[in-house]
Amino acid sequence: MRTGADEAAAPKYSHVERERRFRVDPALLPPLPADHVLIEDLYLSGTRFRLRRMTDSGSGEIACKLAKKYEADDPLARAMVNAYLTPEEHAVFAALPGRPIVKRRYPVMAEGAEFGVDLFAGNLDGLVLAEIEAPNAAALAAIPIPSWTVREVSYDPLYQGGSLAALDRTGALALIAGL
């Protein structure tokens, strides 16, 4: 259920995603579990849509969805919509032009909370980010920053998915070097 403030900002049928992101120093990262989710994103050209395919390494289960995140004044609370797709529907959208991102997401417990740690591949190989979601703004603000992160990048538009997808290898290496 949305509050009055959320209703004013969120389009109909959307939900507000509350999320923080952090740059991770790979040298400080604790050991990762074997199980992860392979995430293959395609940021569709000329739109704010993201096509996603998620494959669980343990079960092999695959989930596909089409998402749209809306612009927001507060990058910690962004309205978004999701539509889950069949593999056939995913294939239709995957044929459209776009910019890909591939990453492996690992669950990592820190400070009493579960973070998703993303190890990127392709042009972004070497980039490691952590993210965490919470049900409300107070809970999100109360999450302590893990010791293996170097800085919060929640407010930096360069670390949003569409911006990362637009980087070529040279741009990605410059971003990674700015650890």
C-alpha cells in the first residue's frame, strides 16, 4: 500500500523500489557463496525499459521480466513496474536493439542485512557493486555501510544500469579505476 507521498510520485500500477548502492573494493570483499544468480540485462534503445533474464545457478530456474524505472527526484525511492515474461515473449523483446549488461549476483550478509553483490562481466568486467533494498525510507537509512565497500554511489547517475550499459570498455576501465 502506498502512502500519500508515494502516490503523488508513483505512476498507477507501479511500486516504489527503495535501494542503496555501493562501490565494493574486491580486495576487501568476504568470500562469496557458490550459489548466485546470473543476470542478463538488455537496456532497450530509445526507452527506459530493461529486459532481464535471471538464471539461478543452484536450481537452473530461469525468470524473465520487462521493467521500467521512472525518473525520480530521490534516487533512493524510484517508481518501477515489472511484467514477467515467458521465454518466447523474452525472445521477442531480446531481438530489439539495446545495450547489454551481464553480472552475477551473490547474497552476502553484512551488518545483519543481506546485500546483493554484483560481479560484472563483458565491458564492465572488474566492476563490483553491492545493493540493498528496504521496505521504507527509515529502514533504508538505518542500514550500516559494510566495511568492504569504499563509497556509496546511490546518488551517482553513472552507476545506474542504463548509464553502465552505455559504457564501452575504455569508459568502464576509467570508472573502475576511480575506485
